[in-house]
Amino acid sequence: KLYFTYDESAILYIMKKYNIKYDIAKMYLENIYYVEDTLYDIEKLDFLVNLKKELISNSLLIYNKLFQEYVKNVDIILYDIRPNNYLLKALSNLKYKEVKRNYNNYPHEIIKFHKINEEVEYVAYNIASLIDSGISPSKIYLTNVDKSYYNTLNRIFPLFNLKVNLNNQVNLVSFPLVREFLKLISSFTIKESLDKLNQQDPIYNELVKVINKYLIYDDINLIIHKIKTSTIPETSYDGAINIIDYLDHISDDTEYIFFLGFNDGQVPISYKDTEYITDSIKKYLNLEDTRVLNKYLRIDIIKNLSDIKNLTITYKEKDDKKTYYKSTLSD
């Protein structure tokens, strides 16, 4: 809101003007936030500057002037945020103050298991024991669970009368009705194609939602792209164990959190120098390079885990595919 936003019109404009794919156009848009109206004499950055001017001249960037005036007269609090040069420059004309969060420093043991099955069985047994003792499942969480754990969790948790909501997303195009629509659209209009589908199919409404959202842009290729890339959440269960992000979660002493996969390569998942704006040119934009980001990522993980009172940390040495090592954060 402080700078600008954009909609699909800007993305379509860049796609057509430069003959590029949707994701590349969106990447350019996300990066023009960082450049100013100046000559950097760096090809990548100067391209973004000129693109930004072009979008402004075509009224494709959306500015919220009311908010920009309003925010000048309010007090802004940065809670538990580590200010960096880019953020400080963005807020330089505004009134703000920093509020530090007080972290606990609970010590935690890291428990080793030979195989992933043993790790998940141990966690399931302890969760079942907590529930038997009167702890509500709504107060019990899993964290650091990636897809490598899904099959094992789905196999072992029901043995302990437990369900887990995996926050899994299903591709819309994986449903037969959607694939049928994509075939029809090559020969018929959108309305004609929809009329030929089974409207009682529960996925029909999900398809229509996507189409309705992007009809305004009058671009069939955009609609097809959105259908192919859209996802819907899997059904969630009441009374199931939920998964949280340990970096986003603020600790509650009545909660019990099980951190699986404390393995090298899984935690921390380090930043890599693969972005459009690479480490070599970030200094010109007041952005932190991956070395600095990774340093503070490790600090943030340790602070967040040490702040959780009832935390169980586990890792495995093997699964069905490969061998693992304990995270370098272990010490």
C-alpha cells in the first residue's frame, strides 16, 4: 500500500510486449518495487527502471494515494522486526518505533531415530498419550513437515486413532472435469464448454470461480493459465492435528509442538543466490545478500524454537530413498 500494487492487466501487458511467460512477467513486477528513478548502469536494474516508467505511463500500476497520506499521520510499530536498510529507507518519512519481543530460552533435547517410520511412530505415540491425558488436539501441532513425511503420517497416525491436516493443495487440473473443459475450450466458447460439463460435479463450482475471476481481462490464454496453475485445499478434519510454520508461530505455554525432520538440508532451508536481483547487485538497492539473510535465518530459527516450552525435536537417519544427517543447527 505504501508503494503500489498491480493486477492482471499489468502482467498481460508485459507478457504481450516482451513475448514472455506469465511467471517471468510477474517476476519483473515483483522486482520493480526495489528500483528508483535513476540510472544504475546495470542492465538488469535499468531494464526494471524503464519498465516501471512504461507501466506508470500506461496507468498499469495502482497507487493508493489516500493510504499514502493517511499513513503519514499515524504511529507505526515494528514488532519483532529486524530493520534493514531497505525497510528504513521506505519508512524514512513516517513515524515509527521498534518494539522488541521478549523470547524465552528453554533448552531442548534433539532425539535421533534410525528410520522415518520410527520417528513418526514415536511422535504419534506421544500425541496419543497427551490426548489420553486430557490435552485437546487443538493444542497439539506438528511443524517442519514436508511432503516426504506425508505417506508415513497417513499410514501411521490412523494406527493411533489420529488424523492430521496436511495443508495439502490439489491441482485443479488433476480433476477429470477440468481436463474435459480444457479440451472443449479449443473448439467452443467458454459458455458452450461449461454447458457441456456435468454441473453436479463438486469441482464444477471451483472451475467457475477461477473463470469468473479472470473473465474481466478478456484473455483466454490467461484463463487457461490460471486453471492449470490453480489449487484447492484438501478436505480438513475436525479434531485433527494441524501443521504450523514454526517461524510464524508465537509460543503458547499450553501448546505442544512436535518438530520433525531436524535434518541437514531440511532446516534451515537456506536462501540461494538464484533471484533475478543477484547478490552482486543487491547493494545498489539496499538489499541484504544471501549470506546475511542466511545468518539471520539461523538466528530466527534458534530464537523461535527456544521460545517454545513444550517442544519435541526429532530427526531420522534414513527413509526409503536416502540417508540424512542431523541439522547443522543442532549445537
